[in-house]
Amino acid sequence: MRTANYTVEDVMVAIGEDLEMMQYLFDLHGYLVIEDALSADEVAVLNGLLDENELPAKGSKNRFGSAPDGPGFLQWGKPFCDLLDHPSIMPALRFRLGDCFRLDRLYGMCMSKGMRRGGLHSDYGASSPIAGAPYGERYRPPEWEMVQGFVVVAWSLTDAGPGIGGFCCIPGSHKTEYRLPRSIQEIGEDSPLVVTPEAPAGSVILFTEALTHGTGDWKADHQRRSLLYKYCLSQMAWTARRVSAPEGIELTGRQEILLRDPGDPHRYFPSLFDDDVTVYRGTTVNQRKPRG
Ligand SMILES: O=C(O)CCC(=O)C(=O)O
């Protein structure tokens, strides 16, 4: 384990890395890559299940297995459900989202050689479409506007990175109070400010939705395969629709919590980090037991 000798380019950390360092790097850059988050066997099993489920044809749309509106690709097998609370990601999700968070939506992305990029965007903060921030003026979100409560976990099932394509972003952009300049928006990943992090098969990229990010052109002969699980604070939601539990697949208690409706943390939504999850008067409250 490295301790203090990181450079500003470092975003790739190892499993078991010092959490303090991971937290700092995530906060600094707005994203983090965890190397070898999945074993080679886990990657092979997930890819095998994707092969059985016929991904979109070459060159056609790049998303598959989306939810809400059903369980999405969770229905394709237990290994997809086991990614919901995989031990490789839970410590990092916890330091970004606290003890109470939920899965808001998910989808997969596949791309074949020559497929074109997706524009740079962020869902929260100065560059989000709902903020309506004027270009070139400092934007301070009003008190009611949430900025950092969404984290995307993108599992890489095939190699992605510089010279290949995939997820790209402007490191640190989640902190800026200025809207993305139009000149950068126009050239997207060709801007020297945009990086495409190395994300080999088995690694996972975590990023805040306040980060300016996008999809680069896919240049490799192999297919891009990435599974995106989008988590948010328990009291938040992107839509009124929900990801439903897959049929015929047994979920753990913690996975069931992740699929719950939104609720105030601890009061109406239990901690994910407490084994003592107790149903209390129709709601679930951790560490509180019914009387009598
Ligand atoms: O992984 C990618 O290609 C980018 C995903 C994206 O744009 C998003 O999550 O909004």
C-alpha cells in the first residue's frame, strides 16, 4: 500500500488502500478508479451472462438493460445483483454518501469500434442543465439545490482507457462554480483538460454526477462493456420510478435496502452498515427495536 507518494495524476487505487487517501483523491478529482475490484473469474462470469443476453447490435445504440421500469440487467443473474453491494465499492460509497443510500437507476454501455462519443455534461452544479447558470459568472447553488449526493459506480468488464475510449472527464470539475465554457463543450474529449482514465477489465470507476464527464470515441477492436450503477442519498431520487427487484433471484438484506423507496436517513431508511436492521412500526430503523 502506498501512503504519501501520490502524484496529481493518480486516480487508480488498489483494493485495501488507505481509506483516508481514497477519500482525499476522490474529493480532489471527483472520481476514483479501483483496480482489480473484480477477480478474473467474476469478470468472466459477468461477460458470459452478457453474451447470453444479446447486447445491442454492433454500431447501434450503446445502452442496454436499463432500469427503472423493471429490474433491468439485474434480472440477468445473481452476479449482477452481487455488484450492488460488492465489498470493493462499499467503503468508498460510504465516505461519499454516508450510511444510508439507495440505488436510483442502472444501465449498461457497450460500444464497438468507430462508435462516436457522448457530449460532456454534469447533472449537478454550475454546468447542470437545471442550474441555468450564466456562462462566465460565478454560480452558487441555492440552499435547496443538491450537488454532491449522486455517485456512479461504473464496472469495467473490458479494457478501457487512453487510446481505447470509454468514460472521460475533467478532473476536479465537480468543484468549479463556473459553467463549462462553450469552447470546451464543443471540442469535448479533444480538450487537453479532458482525461480518459485507464480502466482495465475488472476495475471500477466511481464518480460524482457533479463531475463534468462524458463518453469518448471507441477506438478498440474489442467491445466496450461497462455496467453503471447510480446511487444517491436515501432521501433523494432522480425520477418517481424505481428499480424493481429481479424475480426468482434471492437478494441479501442489504441489497433489498438498496432497492427501497427514498426515505429520510435513519428515520425512514435504514443504515446499510448495520447488521441489526429491524422493522419498526412499518418502517425500518436501524438500532431501534420494537417495544415489548
Ligand atoms: O461511462 C460513460 O461513457 C459515461 C457515462 C455517462 O455519461 C453518465 O453516467 O452520465
